[in-house]
Amino acid sequence: MDNLKHLGLLATLILIATISSIAQEQKPEVIADYHRFDDISVVRLRPMKIAESATDRLSFGASFENRGSSIRPSNKADIHFVSLSDGWRYATDRSLILLIDGERLPLLTTHYEKESHKGLALESMIVELGYDTLVRIASAKKIEGRLGQREFEFPKGVLEGLQELARRMKQP
């Protein structure tokens, strides 16, 4: 992400979607927004639940941005993980490994934020990816992952959403 001040905006959008999402079957939704006061256009995959237990929920989203009011092709994107739980799950271990159709892809978390929200721990992690890596992930038949100690599998809707996001990165 070009500007760290936009992380707060993305975290807020992700928080709202994470807390308000209650649907069992998640449909991917890729949305383009223009933030006129910052002169930034953002295309994002709305966060989708990828893991849940009685004490926590892990959601996934993705986005790319550019300066100006029109969407232009981009060579990089961010993927976002947001955890809402009863305690800090990723404060010390944010290692991320994806298995793309069984092939290991270690990734580095480039940004981490945590805050308390209504007595719950809200943690957000962002990983910057190049276009080719995003396409590799989006083209997979099956993606399994481990973030910290939490294992998950991307539902079909996440893969469909990533495919649409990758398409818009080259053909806005």
C-alpha cells in the first residue's frame, strides 16, 4: 500500500464488514470506491470469513489502489487478514504460509495493527503482493493456509473474488 494513513480506512471497512457479516454462504463482492479527500481510488474484495470458532473469527479481503479518481492498471495488491477474538492471537506470531494446490508459498506480513473493540481483540494484518503472485493465488483450485497457529482454507467465494480483483488490476 502506498500510504500507511489509508490502513486505518481499510481496517475500519474490514471491521464493519467482519462484524456485520452473518451470511452462511458468502458471495464475493469486488467494489471500487473513490476517496475524494485523499484523491485515492480503491478496488477491494469485501472481507469474507475464512475461519471461525466459539472465541474468534478470521476474515480475508484484498485490494489495490491508485492516485486519482479513475481506476488504472496496477502491479501490486494487498491481501488483508482481520481477526476478531477474545485475546491477542497474532501479537507475536504473524507468520503466513499458503498452500496453493499443495505448493508452499511463504509470505511476509508487511503491516500489523491491533486495537480493542467492545472488549474484543481486533487485529489486522496486511501482506503486499505483486500481480503475478496474486494471479497464482487466484488461479488455484484449493488454497490452505496458516497464519500464526491458525489454519484455514479459502472458500470458493474467496477464489472467485480474487480472480475478479486480478482481472480489474489489468482491465479496470
